Amino acid sequence: MKEMRTLSFTERESITAIIDLLRKLRQPLPSGQIVGLELAEDPVSARLVVEDDYGARTTIERNAAELAAALVNYCIERRIRLPSSGSKFVEVIAGDLNLVIYMKEGEMKASKGTVRPAARRAVP
């Protein structure tokens, strides 16, 4: 059996995830206000559009690997549980960024909430 999980992120969550990772990595951010997020499907990429006080626009571009790192970091910072194993990648589905986690048969493990049979004990 194989399993695939998908987490969909709103535009606001996607922007927050990208900005949070940029700050965490101490990468420079242009001054101004974010006015939009443009997503491309093939290849998957995102472009943040930042407008300064004078109307000049600057873009911040991120590729698929950088977006996956940003979304995983977003989940970790908010204590959203993700499987540590499995392939993680991003897709644009219905205009939103989605973190897709694909696990093969050997990578799936029982979660903490799974009920397991009690161990048998020898009765004296």
C-alpha cells in the first residue's frame, strides 16, 4: 500500500511561510508592502510582489525546493505534525500551494493514536 497526503495552503499562509523562512535564514527583504503572490505551475514557482512607498515594485522569486522548505518550516513552527519519512514536494492545485507527502509501504508507521493489541503476559 502507498499513501499520499496533501496539505493545501491559502495565499496568506503561503506568503507567511515564505517570509518566515526568509527571516529565519536572515535573507534580505525589500521594504514595502506585499501586494500579491503569483504562482506558476510548470515548473512550480512563486513570486512575491512587494510595493514600496513610491509605487516601485520588487519581486522575490522562489523555486519548488525553496517553497517546500518554507511550507515544511511553516508546519513545524505551528506544531502541525508531518511524517519525517516520505518524499515532500509542492504542487499548485486549484490556484493554491499544496505540500504533497508521498510515502511508500515501508515508510508508513503507526501513529500515536493507533490502537495496538495488548502484550500477552504469562499468568503465574
